[in-house]
Amino acid sequence: MENNFNILLDPLPEEWQGYPIDSDFQTGIQIFWILDDNDLSNWEKLAQCREFLFPEAAPETADEIWAAVTWFLNGWNTDNLPKGKTEAPVMSYQKDQWRIWVAFKRQYGIDLNMEKVHFWCFMALLRNLDECSFTRVIDIRGKKITGKMSKEERKWYREMKSMYDLKKPQAKREYTEEEVAKIDAFDEMKKKIAARKAAAKAFREMTK
């Protein structure tokens, strides 16, 4: 569906094809989280998106609901979306919550914990923040470490990337006693092989 909305001319939308929507930015964030939840089936995602986006009557078909969700999440964007190219995410509404809150409070005077902001306005403001702790962290996550950097630069970026990494830390695995015994036996075998190789090398050196 072509989007002819223009913020310079049109009022912000509060409905989709006659159905009232909850246009608050928190609704958009909740929908992003729902769609990113791998523990939910597509039907569960559909039902939850419907519940958040349409506080009253809602479209009847799944296709209509998905079309409404797509429009709500992307209708503000006037730039061309890259095709066939996926990149690792560089921001998180959970991990970056305080950086986003502080940036909006400082630059726009908006307290996101207290005020209602239309989702499309929120996204436009978010994407156009001046340099701040949030944008600096985004830059660090997206920065590619190259051989042209100095040793100190590479070390610093690795440390910062580790600090701001969006991947969930893996739980430390607990091994059974049988697995521990196998690991110990394998380590012992590696030590013996290394010792034999070292002895053979020393013998060859002596007989040259």
C-alpha cells in the first residue's frame, strides 16, 4: 500500500482504514518485541499485535492485520529500505533504554516515561538525534575493526563492543562427572602427544 503521508501537510494518523489505532510510541516498541520473540508462533504474534495496535474494533483477516502492522512500523520512513541485505542490529530498546530516555529529555525536553508521543514522531526524533551517548554506542556496535587501526584502537573497540554487545550471554554449562572425566582424559592424552612430539624433535636435533 503506497503511503502518501506528509508530516508537513497531514495530521498524524490515528486510524488505519477506519479502525482506530493506539499510536503511542510504546505500542510500536511492544510490537517490535512481539515480532522479535522466537518463542511465539506466527498466530500468537498476530493476536498480540492486533491487541496492542487496535484498542477497539480490528480488521478481521490476518492479511489486513499484518498490512496494518507493517504500515504502522514503517509508514513514517521516507527513505528506501535496502533489499536483500540484513545487518546485525545495532540498537536495543531494552539495553539502550536509559541512553534513549536521556537523549530525548536533554535534546527535545521530552520525558518518555511520562509523555505520550506518536510512534512515527518518536522514530523520526530517534533517527535524528544529535551526537550523544546513544549515538556513540550505536557507532561502536556498527564499527568494523580493521588492520588499518592501531593496536590500541583495535583493543579499545573490542573492549567497547564487548561491553555494549546485544547478544544474550550464554549460560555457563554444567558438565556431568562422566563428561568431566572424558575431558580430563582427553587433556591428558593431548599432553602425552605433545610430550612425545617434543621428545622426537629433540632427538632429531641431537642426531643432525
